[in-house]
Amino acid sequence: MRVDVVTIFPGMFDAILGESMMKRAQENGHLSLGLWDLRDYTHDSHRSVDDRPYGGGPGMVMKPQPLFDAVEDIKQKTSEGPSGQLKSQTILLSPQGEKLTTSLAQELAVQEQLIMVCGHYEGVDERVRTELIDRSVSIGDYVLTGGELPAMVLIDALMRYVPGVLGHEKATEEESFAQGMLEYPHYTRPQDFKGMQVPQVLLSGDHEEIARWRKEQAYLRTKKLRPDLLS
Ligand code: 9D3
């Protein structure tokens, strides 16, 4: 899949570009990430992307023109030969969006192209939301300074569901066991660390007994820390 991000801070995405899974996915061609600087689509000397709200009030609003021009330019420049434009959805990262979940990540991961628009200031002009944006996504109920970190979170979360990216490693593991529960406790060597012991059952070699213990631990931990997941 292609992900194209419209942002006033393209440099922030260096944080994920060179790293591990992201890098691998880009190298093997399953994912390609494009960064588009919104200020490149302004025409004034200050390269301004925001303006004062009609009707008054505090804060600034993102102007429609640079956003419309950026998304149009991306669609045109990323279209593939005679087959034309990619099947794409334009996503606004916004505190007012639907909350990111596994099922949303899975839905988005099967698109050919996602165009992610990172919001700033009080938000975007409403005509952007209604005419340009297919879906708005929030990563949770806390206030951040803009849509860049949420876009990175969304990319990271959906990457594992892009067909081919994970070579089956994690996906099968997640399906098989304790779906919708927290994980059981993990231990590695040494057996005795500063007097703290690894539970005997894990050293027993009895795999049925170990599976039973892990299931019970996962359940107890979920009941204690995330009872909402059990109902
Ligand atoms: C202080 C301004 N707020 C008034 C109640 C509204 C507001 C506008 C823009 C709050 C935060 C932001 C910037 N955040 C995002 O663009 C954002 C976000 C977030 O803040 N939390 C969780 N998910 C997301 S997705 C985009």
C-alpha cells in the first residue's frame, strides 16, 4: 500500500522512517510512504496555511485551498500509468474522529492508498471535512498538538495488517490464543534474579500444565487491569 501524508512538519516522520518494521516494509515494497509539505501549496510570501475563523472567536483555522491543492496533486502524481488513480481514502487525523481500534486499522490496511491529512490549530475549514475527507480518525481522548503523532500511530498500527508485511509471524499468534485478553507473564533467564524466582510450572516441561497456567494468568490479569475486555 501507499501512504501519503500531508503535513506542516514532514521532518517529524524521520522518527519512524528509518526504523525496524517500517524500514523492512518499505524495502520489500509492501509499503511506500510519501511526505508532502502543505506549505509548498501556498501562494503568499508567508506560506500561511491558516486564517482567522469567520464569526470570530479564538484560534486559527486551516485554509481550504492548500489542502485541496495538496490532495489533488498527490492523487495526480501517484496515479499509475493507464490504469489510472489508485483506490484511495483520504483520512483526517482529528480529535473529533472515530477512535482508532484494531478493526479500523484492519479496514484501512487493505486500501491501495491512504492520504493522511494532519490537522493543526483549531481544526480544518468545514468544507475540507465534507468535500475532501472520507474519514476522520482520533487515537484517543487526550489533547495533542497536531495530527502528526496520530498519523504515525495509525501507520504503525495498520502496517501489520497490510497483506504480506508480517510474513504470518504475529498475525497467526494473535488469532490463535487469548484474543481480546492481556498477555500472560513472560520470564527469561536467569531462573533466580536477585532472589526473585521464575514460577516452577514454567520449568516443569509439562506443556499442558504450562498452557493451563498461562491461560489462567491471562484471565486474572485481564480481570484485574482491563475488566472491560471480558464483557
Ligand atoms: C485546544 C483546542 N481544542 C479545543 C477543545 C481542540 C483541539 C484542536 C486540535 C485539540 C487538539 C488538536 C490537535 N490534535 C489533533 O490534531 C489530533 C488528535 C488529538 O489531539 N488527540 C487524539 N487524536 C488526535 S488525531 C489529531
